[in-house]
Amino acid sequence: MEFKPAKFVKLYATKVDTNWVISGYDTFTLKDYIKAFGGKWQPKTKSWHLDDVLALQSIVNSLSAERQAQKVFEKSPEGKQKALKEKDAQTFALALAVKGQGDYTYHWICCDQCKVIDWSRQHTTCDVHAEDNGYFKNSFRVRGRLYTGD
């Protein structure tokens, strides 16, 4: 019976007498599983002591597979697009918070319904503050000012 390290999981198991000593970065992530398999936390050594690691091995392998799949997704075009959207959402929330404190930097973002098209050029579109000219609604803005194409 031997514990095999898994890729993408930072967990180390060493045999000491009849127990296994489990340590590493991912022990916090797996602590509930380790407890379920009879693991006991040892504060002095900052490690877990466990009698049998075979059950834990399957959990470690599944965590490794999950993280490997996550890495593959992050490198895919869909994953990169999702990461960009999340980054834009975080930046937008920060911009609104800074604007609320009277900062002029993000004056071109009108409200929380505003959609930023280009951060560097300060282009936005906002259906809430769109202006109806009789033919269609103008919602595209450049640096906060309504763009009509003139």
C-alpha cells in the first residue's frame, strides 16, 4: 500500500510506524475528507495522521482530474473569454465604486446598467440612458458623450 502523488494536487503522505502523515498545501481543501476517513489533526507538526490512505488516494485523484480539466478549460477560447468577462465585471465594479467617491477618472461610465465596449477608448453603451431621436435610440457613448455619427 503506497500513496501516489497526483499532478495538480499539493499533498504529501509519508509512512511513520503504522500511521500515515499527511501534509501539504491542499490538506485544508481536503480536510473534511481526511476527517471522514479517520484522520486526526496534529497541531504540533501541522499535519494529519491517518491509518489508511487508500480511500484518500481516490479523492486526491479526482481532485487532480478536476483541476486538470479546469486548466484545460482556462486555456480554451471559451475559458479565456469567460476570464475576460469576469475581469471586466470586477473592473466595472471597482470603477463604479471609485466614481462614487467623486473621482473624475471614470466619469464616462453613467450607471450600473452601462456596458463598457472599450476600456482604453472609453466607449460605452447604455440602454437606460439612450436618447430617442424619432428613428432609433442612440445609446453608444464616447467618453460619456452621446455619439450620433457626426
